[in-house]
Amino acid sequence: MAQPEESRRTVDVFGINRDLPLNYTVRITVDETLIENLTRDKHVVIYGSSKQGKTSLRKQCLNDNDYIVIHCFNRWAISDLNSAILKKAGYEVTQSHTKTVSGKNKIFATIKAAFFGNEASGGVESENQKTDTVVKAPLEIDPEDVNDVISALKHLNKYIVLEDFHYLSVETQKDFAVSLKAFHEQSSLCFIIVGVWLEENRLTVYNGDLTGRVVSVNADKWSREELEEVISTGEALLNIQFSESFKEVLLNECFGSVYIVQEGCYQCCIQEKIHSTQSNFRVIGNNVDARDVVKSVTEQQTGRYNSFITQFASGFQDTTLQMYRWLLYPVLTAQTSHLERGLRLNEISKILAAKHPGGKNLNPGNLTQALQSVASLQVKKDIKPIILDYDQTNLRLNVVDRGFLIWLENRDRGELLELAELPLDGPSVEA
């Protein structure tokens, strides 16, 4: 095998790191879909389970100076989100004494003209492109009014990336879905929205007018061939080769999770004392049990997963029906192969009719309302990343943390039911 041209650190190749991994693998159906749609002047939604490469996809397909990034927070209303966008666009935001129609304070937005270049106008005057701006009249903006925000951003020639969009409250997500139509029709601004869910049409469910104005890119799916390429690219960079038996077991046990593959390869390298590119080619992994490695990776999340179960079971508050506790019952009793496909609403309904104390008299509306709020509950409980999400289009409860599936595979389900204070007997969800 040819000697690598330069030495690489193992941590920069395998595992999770802040920068784009050196063994980044292009997925034709994903990368090309994103690149193609970036030129169509439409908003783009990148969605998928946690740690499946959504952020890396954006970093690979766009240059750093092509976009600004806003990380969303669970306590933001639409005014907070718009203010955060303005700040990232170069504005200094301060509160005004003027009231909006809703009775809230407007904001003053002032900006350095150099951020936009020579074309800056509307409240700013530039003495020189390379010097600070002389502000003549700050813009007074209603941060809840998309028209004001569009006017302030009319010179921004960058994509606006909203990371962790799923952390926003459902109300804020819906409000912004309404704003997106105006952004599309009244400006040239394009948003890239990144969220943890498996529902292709999440935003069009919130606002049907977005049909045709938003394109969704599914970053969740990794084929076996693509995962094999992730491994082989990393092998070439480190001048190593994992044993065929190690790779076979790792790929069989990873549940399609690129995170598990990356972390599994990293742990194997560490056990074999591979910390950087090898001067002499090595074959590793013959004495490393890939199942133990995968189990070790997911066991690191035991505390978080146990906390998820107890916190989710407690719901928003103590209620007679305890719907969130009982929503865990089909999750904790289902086969992992079935959970990977998602639990259908009618399946959940049948199980709860048989097991819930309310029995067949359980109001379907209570179940639907609880399902629609599963993400909001996790955000409120500070469960990050979220583990469950409800697909309102296909009426499925999905596990959006593939590590949780592997963790469930290696746990005593009875112990987990006890942890959730649920009965130990009863039906399970068959594949």
C-alpha cells in the first residue's frame, strides 16, 4: 500500500469532532440533492436523526463565507429568533421605547456597513469600506414583523442557517413557517433549516403555503456501501486496515449510524495504539470485539438514557392519565428492528387500550395531543439531543437517536419498565 503523503491524527479522522471529518464521504443522493437545490432560490430543510451528519453536510457543501449560522434555543419566541438573525447579520440590537401593535417594545438595529460592502443603506452611512460606520439613523424594527426583518436584511447576500431548529417551541416553529413564505416572496434570502426529525414535510405541515417553496434533504440514511467508504477513506489516511471480521460486525451492529461507525473505528484505533498515520502499514482489529466496542460506545449514554426515561415519564405535570409515561410502554417493549421503522399511531392506540388503566375508554384526542408534544416535552426537560419525535404526516412515533436503539438492544426491558414505573407484563410490539 502506498505511503500517505502526510501524517494525520486519528482524532481528526475517526470519532466526533468539531470540524469536518477528514474521512467525510459524499452521499450522491444527499450531497448532490443539497447542492442542486441551493441554486433554486428555495428554502432548504436538512433533517434526520441526531449525529447522522447534518451539520457536516452543510459544512461540506458550502464555504464558510457563504452563510451565517444561528443556533436555536428552546426559550426563543419568534421575536428572539429574528433578533438573533439580525445580530448574526451584523446588527447591534437595542431595545426601543416604542411599542409594537402587540404591546411589546420595538428594537433599534444599527450595523457596520462594511458587513454588507459598499451597498449598505437604510439607517447606515459608510465613511470607508474598511472603517467603522457612522450611523445616521438606526432602524426601528418590530422583531415580530417579518416585513421589518426583510427590510433590514435586504442587502445580506448569504444563506441563513438555523441549526437545532427542533429546539424551538412548536409555536415558534409554526410562526417562523409562516414567515418563510414572506421571505421567499419578498426577498432573495434563503434559509437552511437543520432539525432532528424524520418527517419530510414538517414545515409544510405547519404552513401549507410553503409547498413548492421549501425543499427537504433527508440526511438520515446511510447505505452499507457509504458506511464502508467512511471506513476505507479513514484507513487510507491512517495507513491502516481494519480486519474484515471487525468491519463486518461493526456494520451489522451499528443500526445505520455513522456516529457509531466513526466512534467504533476510533475506539479500535485507540485500543491498537493508533494515534496518527502509521509509517508502516498495519492491519488492526483482529483482537478487538466490535460488539463490545459498540456496546461500550452506547453504554456511555446510560445516564442520559435513564434520565430520559424518568423525565419523559413524569410529563409536563402530574396528571390522572399519565399519557407520557404510557407512551413509553410501546417504546420499551417493542423490538428494536420495529422501533427503527417507527411505531404507527394505530399500534400505539391498540397497546394503550389493552394496558392503560383507562382501557378502551381512553380518548384518542389525549393520545394525539401527547404524541404531538413529545419533542416539546424533551426540550423542556433539557433532553439533548432528543430521542423521540412524532411524524404528523405519516402518524409515526420515531426514535431519532440511533444509539438509543442499540442501547435498548442490550438492556433488560423489565428493568426499564420498572424505571418508568410501568407494568412488567403485557403485549409487546412485534416486528
